[in-house]
Amino acid sequence: MTVVETDRIAMADESDDKDKLTLDRMFEWLEQLPVPEGYKAEIVGGNVFMSPQRDAHWEIILDLVEQLRASGYARSRVKSDVRFDFPGHLNGFACDVVALSGEAVKNAKGLWDYEDIELVAEVISKSTALNDYGPKKAAYATAGVPVYLVVDPYVGRCRVFTEPKKDEYAVDRTVDFGEEIKLKDTVVGLTLKTDEFPRG
């Protein structure tokens, strides 16, 4: 993983004026940087994180996407590694998996709105686990994301967070690989299987 502390880098002349630092400008800079192929870049609290995608990581993401599609989510409602801007200081995440409501439409900037998210799933890597359980979880709760799923291939376990309240989730359940993730009582309204999730 590579972390770029944005307040220590002069990416452009305007970067000296912190009032002008925006997610749009930061993502424009990222597009100009030589980000290695196979790396995901996102901005968490104003810091840029770049991490490689491992094979087990991708298999779990694909499995989740396929299950969401098979359960009735249209292709246009399921996203992976697509930019979403979240509440808080300079939070532009490229979530591993996002399921959107049927009414979701892009905003004037051509981005999807976090208010339309029904589920976010993150497959952790050792280098980004602190983000997934810390500032990103707080941002998802603040944004009112109904279901936040963290998949940990290192220990073969999932954490399912529901009922967002302020910057926390009221419900936190643990599901071992091989067990079902039951979301029928949520807006998602389905059950996800974990028996084919690879350990990583």
C-alpha cells in the first residue's frame, strides 16, 4: 500500500491554498500520476491510499457482484471501484462493491450519490483494514448506508453492520465463511452465501 499525505505534496500551484483543495482536484491529480496497473486509489480523510488487488480479493468481489445480480439487482445498480464522495473531510472512496437503489441517477457532476446506496462491501487487505473498520465505517454510517459488509479473507470472517446512527452502526454481526449473511430484514432484502469465498 502507498499512502500519499496530500498536505505534504505540492501537486499543483493551487495546492498551497487549502480552501481550494477539493476531491475533484485531487482526483484530477491522481489521473496524472503514474498509478501502477492493478492498484486501486482512493482518498480517505484527505490522504491518498493506493493498494494492489489480490486474487482472493477479486474473487470475493466478483462472487458478491454475481450474487447481487442473481438476486435482482440490475447491472446498472451494482458498482465496483467507482468513485463515491462521502461526508467528512475529503472522502472519495472507490468501494469494492456498491448496490444502488432502483431510483438512483447520476448527479450534475456525473457521479452517483451516496444517498442512493443500499449496501457497501469492502474486502480488506492488511494494509487498508484500519480504514475499513475506522474512518470509512464512520463515513458510511454518517451517510446513512443501510448495510455495510466487511469481508476478511485472512480470518475467513465477515462483519455485517446495519442500522446506522450518526457515525456508528447500532448492529454489528459476525458471520464465518461458510455461513449465510442474512439481509432479508434490511432494504437489500436478500441472503448472501459465503461458502465459496477464498481465504487469503
